[in-house]
Amino acid sequence: MSNSNWRREATFNSNVVLLDGLTGTGKTMIMKLLDTYDSVTPPKFNYQFEQILIGIDIEGIKKDLGLQIIQLLLDQMKYDLAIGREINLRPRDLSSMLSSQKRFAYLFNMMRNDGNSVKDRIQTENQDLLLVSHQILAAAKVISSIPGKSLAHVLCVRHPYFLVSHWESYIPMHGNSPTDFTLINGTVPWFIKEFKALYVDSNAKEKAMISIIELLNKSLDYIEEDPTNLTVIDFENFVLHPFVYLERLSSILSNTNQHRLSKVLREQKLPRKHINDTVVRSIYQRYASDQLTTKNQHEEDYIIMRDRTREHVSSEIHYMFECLARRYESKFGLWF
């Protein structure tokens, strides 16, 4: 039997800024703000990156091999950005280069030569690679263990009551749509580990709540570990008081472009008087965003969303969800 030595020394020594969190926690908003920093690349999504990380997390891919594949992907993404390769130009996509504050510089890269001159330019400019992922906490530990890579981790969270309608509209796509790229084990998404049997026997709303229970509890566990490279963005307090959080981000990211930042703050309606006073996008309507309204005061709105979690849900799942809500509130408090 041959011994494997999956290790790669040649790499771009660089920082990775990882923006992660459950779907519906405000990552698009934070992504737009992070894009205003000159020290980071335009934001990048990569399904292969996420799928390999999941494979490592569930031990379906050997860790040493998986680490090298992730290392290769990170270097490839940085190189491709530097030469304008595989850039998303779809104007309506949230991840489109056309919506980046750095679009002109990176579109110009398409006209540049490749080769050694690009390698030297990447090392000289030394921008942090900004990656956006979807509820993959394992990514932080994996990237931190890759030679030549350091990590700044930005984690978005949101009160569970305000995630249910979004996830209830999203859950039916898992395993049923070729345009949804969630890894499925039978009929169960990869991130359901503790309550698999309960998940299978549940309706769509209960499945959404079980997903939130599993994923948000893991996020809170991770936050309690207090990693030194972690910045937590709790949605409700952030949208009401963003400047406290922006100071924290500025302490880990350099070269804030104040003009760009002011522009994005206006576009994202920050700070807000009401947490539901969000930017209206057609894509959000797919995820029942119309259930979030500014017609009610914060406390009344909270009570309405809380009461909705009791409808068409078993007592067992509702109890676990209430425990999660109390845990979230003990950590971040209420916003009213």
C-alpha cells in the first residue's frame, strides 16, 4: 500500500475573508459592504468550494486530499480574478461583477496578459480573497489549516422567528429541483445530522424549522468557542446600529473607501428605523419576503412572527424552536 502525501507548498500566501451564515441572514447586504474595502477582492461564490468542504465535513473526502483541492481552488479563484477569467456578468445576479464597487478594475483585467507577471502582481497587490458561502461552518476550520492561508471569518445570524418563512419556501427545492445544488443523502440535506428521522416525517414548515434548529444552534456553539478571527453580525442589531459593527470590520480589513461605503449604506437603507425595511428585490419574493412588513412596531411584529411558528407544527419541534429563540435572545438580546 502506497503512502499518500497530499501537500502543496507552492501557493499564493494570502488572507481569505469568509462571509458565511444561514440563508436569509443578510449575507448579501454584508457582502455589498465588504466589497467597499480596497483590501479585498470582489465577492466570489463557488459551489465546488462548498461541496468539497461538505465532503470533508461528513468525512466522505479524505481530509489531506480535500485540503489540497481547496488550496488549489482558492489559488485558482485568485488567479482567475486577476486576469478577468470566469467573471459573472449577469446583471441581475446578486454576485454579478457588474454590481461590484471594483467592476471597472476587474473588467480591465480581461485585457491583461497571463503568466508570471500576474503572479507577481497578485503578490504585490496582496488583496484578501472575499468568499461567500452558505451555512458551512467547517469552511473556517479547513481554511485556517491550509498552509499559506490566514482567515478572517464574518458570520451572519438572525433571530429564528424571522427565518421560518424564508426557509419554508426554500426547503421544497432540496432534491426536487435541478437548479438547487444542495447535497442530499436520500431525502435529507447534508446539514441535518441530529434529527434525520424527525425531518423525514415532517411537513415543509417543520422541515424548515428543524433546519434552522440544527444550523443556528451550531452557529451559536461556534460563537461560544470565541475564535479570535471571528466577527459576528447579528442582523437585527446591525441594521439598526451598523456603525458599531463597521468599526469592528475596519479593524480587520484595511483601506475603507468612504465614498463607496456611504453609497452602499444609502442603497442598503442603513441605518434603519425598522428591521424589516429591507431593499426590495424580485429574487427575494421567491422566499416569502412579503411576510416581513414595517406596518407593525417591533414588539408587535415579534409577537406575530412568534405566533406563526406555532401553526401546523408539532409540539416537539415547537418546543425545540422556542429553546433556540431563547438561546439567541440570551446572546444578542431583543431590539425593542
